Amino acid sequence: MSDFSQNNHADAVIDPVKLDKLAEVAVKVGLQLRKGQDLVITAPVIALPLVRRIAEHAYKAGAGLVTPFFSDEDMALSRFQYAPDESFDHASDWLYQGMAKAYENGAARLAITGDNPMLLSAQDAGKVARANKALSMAYQPALEKIAGFDINWNIVSYPNPSWAKLVFPDDTPEVATHKLAEAIFAASRVTNADPVSAWAEHNAQLRKRTKILNERNFRSLHFTGPDTDLTVGLADGHEWHGGASTAKNGITCNPNIPTEEVFTTPHALRVEGTVSSTKPLSHQGTIIDDIRVRFEGGRIVEAKASKGEAVLNKVLDTDEGARRLGEVALVPHSSPISQSGLLFYNTLFDENAASHIALGQCYSKCFVNGADLTPEQIAAQGGNKSFIHIDWMIGSDKIDVDGIAQDGTSVPVMRKGEWVA
């Protein structure tokens, strides 16, 4: 299909006015791009209509240079069908070193997600795991700048038809794509008359919640519910965040659009008990479902899944930090994304429908004065280090959360997935 035809097809099922508003929100809210700042964009090639609109808004905001990098599903599958075996232990480290250099020089980063969550589900699990590990290792220089919040960055989504058919399997590709687009627009608050103001109000509400949690300064969180009895110790000097945050470059941005979470850093050595996933995890083209793990001394010592177990265990073997937590986040069951009733098979959305934990790399910003801490100090306070950062959902309307105070007393935080106060 020609580029012209693809764009006409997209405009036929995806509201161009709302798509333009999403691009505006990405630049003005997600990034708050600074005049003269360069922008690096990664996106699936099908998201070209959104990339073009983002570039337009970025240049209107005074961007220095917008540089896009595209991925393609057919090319990804070609690798698994035809590439030599040694290909799967290799990644384009030169590319990610270049991205890291761009971030060092002050560029912002924007990622557009929308790949088919099932793209690699029929491929050899060993090759998928090897390719993912190689990518994670190559990506580390850039990931350090992002996870360290050195720069302003943002993630938004585009309704790929192959993704849409997974979310709406009973509809035609056109109808499914339209429905997914509308769900993305609603969750991203671009259906409001003034999306930028709507985001300002939402960020204010999230700040109130983080203020309460920071004042309480819990020692740990205790999650209980079906197949879950998990105590997550919190890092020494941890700090809760949510919504807009200020990066080390001084720019306040919204890294995730949408977002409904408040989150902080667990202590890598102080996680105990069992926990089960409440939603499937889509990871690099593979669905991992019904995850059940057991922690001892902060480390996952047993892991099972009804689907994608081989990939899960390969992920856990990425490095020492892959079996430890880098994030814990609280999300009420009544969040708009949860109440939509949709399973997006996309972490950006599904993590904002339920409380969740993340394997791997922690965020340095989730420490008091985190910008001034060295990697060694972050590790000493319990922060985890890893090549990966993978969120998966553990919350539902059946999960209770208690905060354990410094003196050991228990304080109700959530009951049946909702804030107590």
C-alpha cells in the first residue's frame, strides 16, 4: 500500500483532529519541549501520521531538530524467519550509543508505542529471549539517561490495526482501529475541550496523593489478595512521584501519557512473599500470562506462568538485577482505564488500570535529592540496577494494600483496589 493510501486510510478511521491534539499534548504536556531543544522519536512505521504531527508541533514550539527512527513488523518477522542464528545475540549498539550521545547533548526523547503485542508469539522463545537480552544490553547507555531522568521524555501510543484486532477481536480491522483510537484519545485526555488544562488538573490530583504517601514515609507495603501475600520493602530515603516530574535538565514533563499511577522505589533486598499477575504482560511481541512468583531476600526464587513461561524465565536471567524490583506503583481500580473494561495488551495502558511492580532498573528520581546521588549511594539505599525495566500488574478490586510504618504499625492504604482516604 502506498504512503498516500496509508495516510488516507488512517484519516478515514482515526479522527485527525484528535490525533493532532494528541501530538500537541505529547509536545506541550508530555515533553514541554524547550526552544532550541532537539527531539529523538522512535515509532512503528505505521505511526507516521502521528510522527508528522508531532514534528509539526515540535517545530512550532521551537525544536532545533526532530530525528525519527522507525521499526517495522514485517522486517522484524523477516529476521526470525531468515536471519542466521548468531543474529539473535546481536543488537545495534552503535544506534543506542548515538541516542545516548544525543541525550547527553540535551535532546528530548519521545517513544510511540503501537506494535502488535503478539508479533513474536509464534517464534522460537529462545531466539526471542536472546534478541531481547542483546537489545537490553545495547540499549543500556540510552536507558541510563532515561531511567536516571537526565532528560525530558514521553511515551504515547498509536492505534496499529494488528494491535486493535487483539483488543477488539470481533470487529473488522477498520472498526477495531477506530475503537482503539478513541480509547487512546480518551485515556490521553485529548477528548477534553482543553486537553492541556485537563492534564494540569490531573497532575495536581496526583501530586496530592504523592504528598500524603511521602508524609507517611512507610517502611514497606503489604499486598494481600487471591494468590498474593507480598511485602515490598521501600528503599531508604525513597520518594513517591506521579504525573508531571522535573528532570535533571530542569524541564517538567509527563513521561507517560496516559498515567494514573503514583510510584516509588522498592528496596532491592527487602521483598518477601508471593504475588500473582492480574493482567497479561505483553513483552517484546510475546504475551506472558498468569505470572506467579515467590520472593526471598528481595530476589525471585521461583517463577511460573500459564503462557510465555520460557520467555519470562529468560528475562529473569538477563542479569542479577532482573530478579529484583525497581518500582512499585499504586493505581486505584476506579481509574478511567480500568473502568473502560478494556484489556489493552500494552503496558502503557494496562499498568494504569492496576497497581503494579517492575522488574529491574530503578528510577533515581524516586529518592529524596535523587539527582544528587551517585549510583553507589543509590545502591546503598536499596536501589536496583539492571539492563531491564518491565512493569507487570498485580492490582485488582480484590487486592488490599497496607503501609507498614517505621514503628511496625499497619496503616490501611487501599481496600479492594481503592484508596482508603
